[in-house]
Amino acid sequence: MQETPQNPSGASHQEQGKGKNIGMAVIAYILFFIPLLTDAKNDPFVKYHVKQGLVLFITSLIAMAISWLPMVYMFSWVLHVGLFVLFIIGVMNAIGGKENPLPLIGHLADKIHI
């Protein structure tokens, strides 16, 4: 009989995301409001990622507004690449079943009450 490989925390890879609505958590980074329209709105894991997605969305709107300023326009690509990296980090956290805040902006999600 073969044993399931274990990670350092003692849980198998299949158990890490078990019981979590990973699909809706990922969708929360693409369109943050979609999970709020489903039964997933009651899942604390999904709510966490909805808040992170909302903060990322608001930050991207601010970055777009800032990028129209004449002196910032030349460097606005740095803002957008940074936001894309934060998007990837958020999606990877959701896929991994983690509730890690996004760097630099994730702490702002704690102030949102949904």
C-alpha cells in the first residue's frame, strides 16, 4: 500500500484546498462582484478574496487616473505591471487555498465590511 505524499505541514496536497470554493475565489480577482451574486458570498474564504479583488480593482482605477497625468504618463507602465503582478499573486493564493494579503495594498481589505 502506498502512502499519499505529504507536505511539511502534514496535509496532503489534495487536503489543502479541500472544502474551499477555489473557483469563486479566483473569479473574485477577475470580477470581484460575481461571487457576491451567488451562494459563495457566505463562504469566509471567498469573502476574503472578494475583498482583496475589490481593493485591487480600486487601486487599478486610481492607477489609471494617475497615468493620465503628464509627468507620470511615461512611467505608468510600471504601475500597470505592478498591478498585474499583484493580480497573479492573488490568483495563486486563491488556487493554493491561502488567505495571504496582497503586498502593499492587501491590508486595506481588512477595512472593508461585506
